[in-house]
Amino acid sequence: MQQNLIIKFFTPPIKSGNLLLYSLPMIMRKKILILEDNQEIIDILTDWLGSLGYEIAAYTTLSDIIALAQELKPDLVMLDYFIGDINGGEYCHQLKHNPLTRHLSVIMLSAHQRVIDSLGHYGWDAFVAKPFDLEDLARRIKSFME
């Protein structure tokens, strides 16, 4: 069962004199699906990435990542490795081995890089260790969105 959906829509304003102009229509924005069980990290990522112009859908738990990815059609997926009953690596494996979702870029997040290294690679496109630098994360995300 999917719980705790957080979707934040931001269009970053551009200052022009005393006016704030909004630059990107919602339909043109890139979408990021985040699966993370730490609410603080979700809040930071949704606020910060939203302010950069991305459309964010964040979940703390879910039951079917393939169905969710087909429904939301994200451009990028960010997964916490240690989450709930199934690890993020398994979710990544499901995405990368399904013909309908294998094209999605996946960034794996974890505070336990040594454990991840010993458990093997599940096909993610990038690994980001927690705690992460927001500017470095933004560069990585941008590289997958181009």
C-alpha cells in the first residue's frame, strides 16, 4: 500500500524589476520520484529540488514501484537503499528489468556505502552517499535530465 505521498509543485521565480516571473509551465517540468523512509530527508529534497524547478513525488513506503512509475512517469527515480520490507536495490532491480521502466535513471541513496558495496550492484545509474552535498546531488540529477 502506498502511503505518505508528498507532491510539491514549484516554479522558480525570475526577478524582473519588481515583478516575479514564473519560467516553466508545469507540463514542461521534469519529474523525480523519491522513495525514502526518513521524513527529514524527504522534506529537504522536496523543498530544495522543487525550488530548482523539478516536480517531486515522494513516498515513505509503497507496494508496487512498477505501477507507480507507470502512473507518474518520472524522469528520474531516487531510492533509499534501506527502506521497509524490501531494499531499494530490489526496487531498482525491478525498474531496470521491466521493459516499461528500464529506461528510467535511478540514483541510489545510502549512508552505508560499505554495506552496499558488499551486497552488490542492482543496476542503478549513480550512487550518492548520505549525508550528501546538495550542489553535488543537483549536478548529478541535472546530468540525467539532459
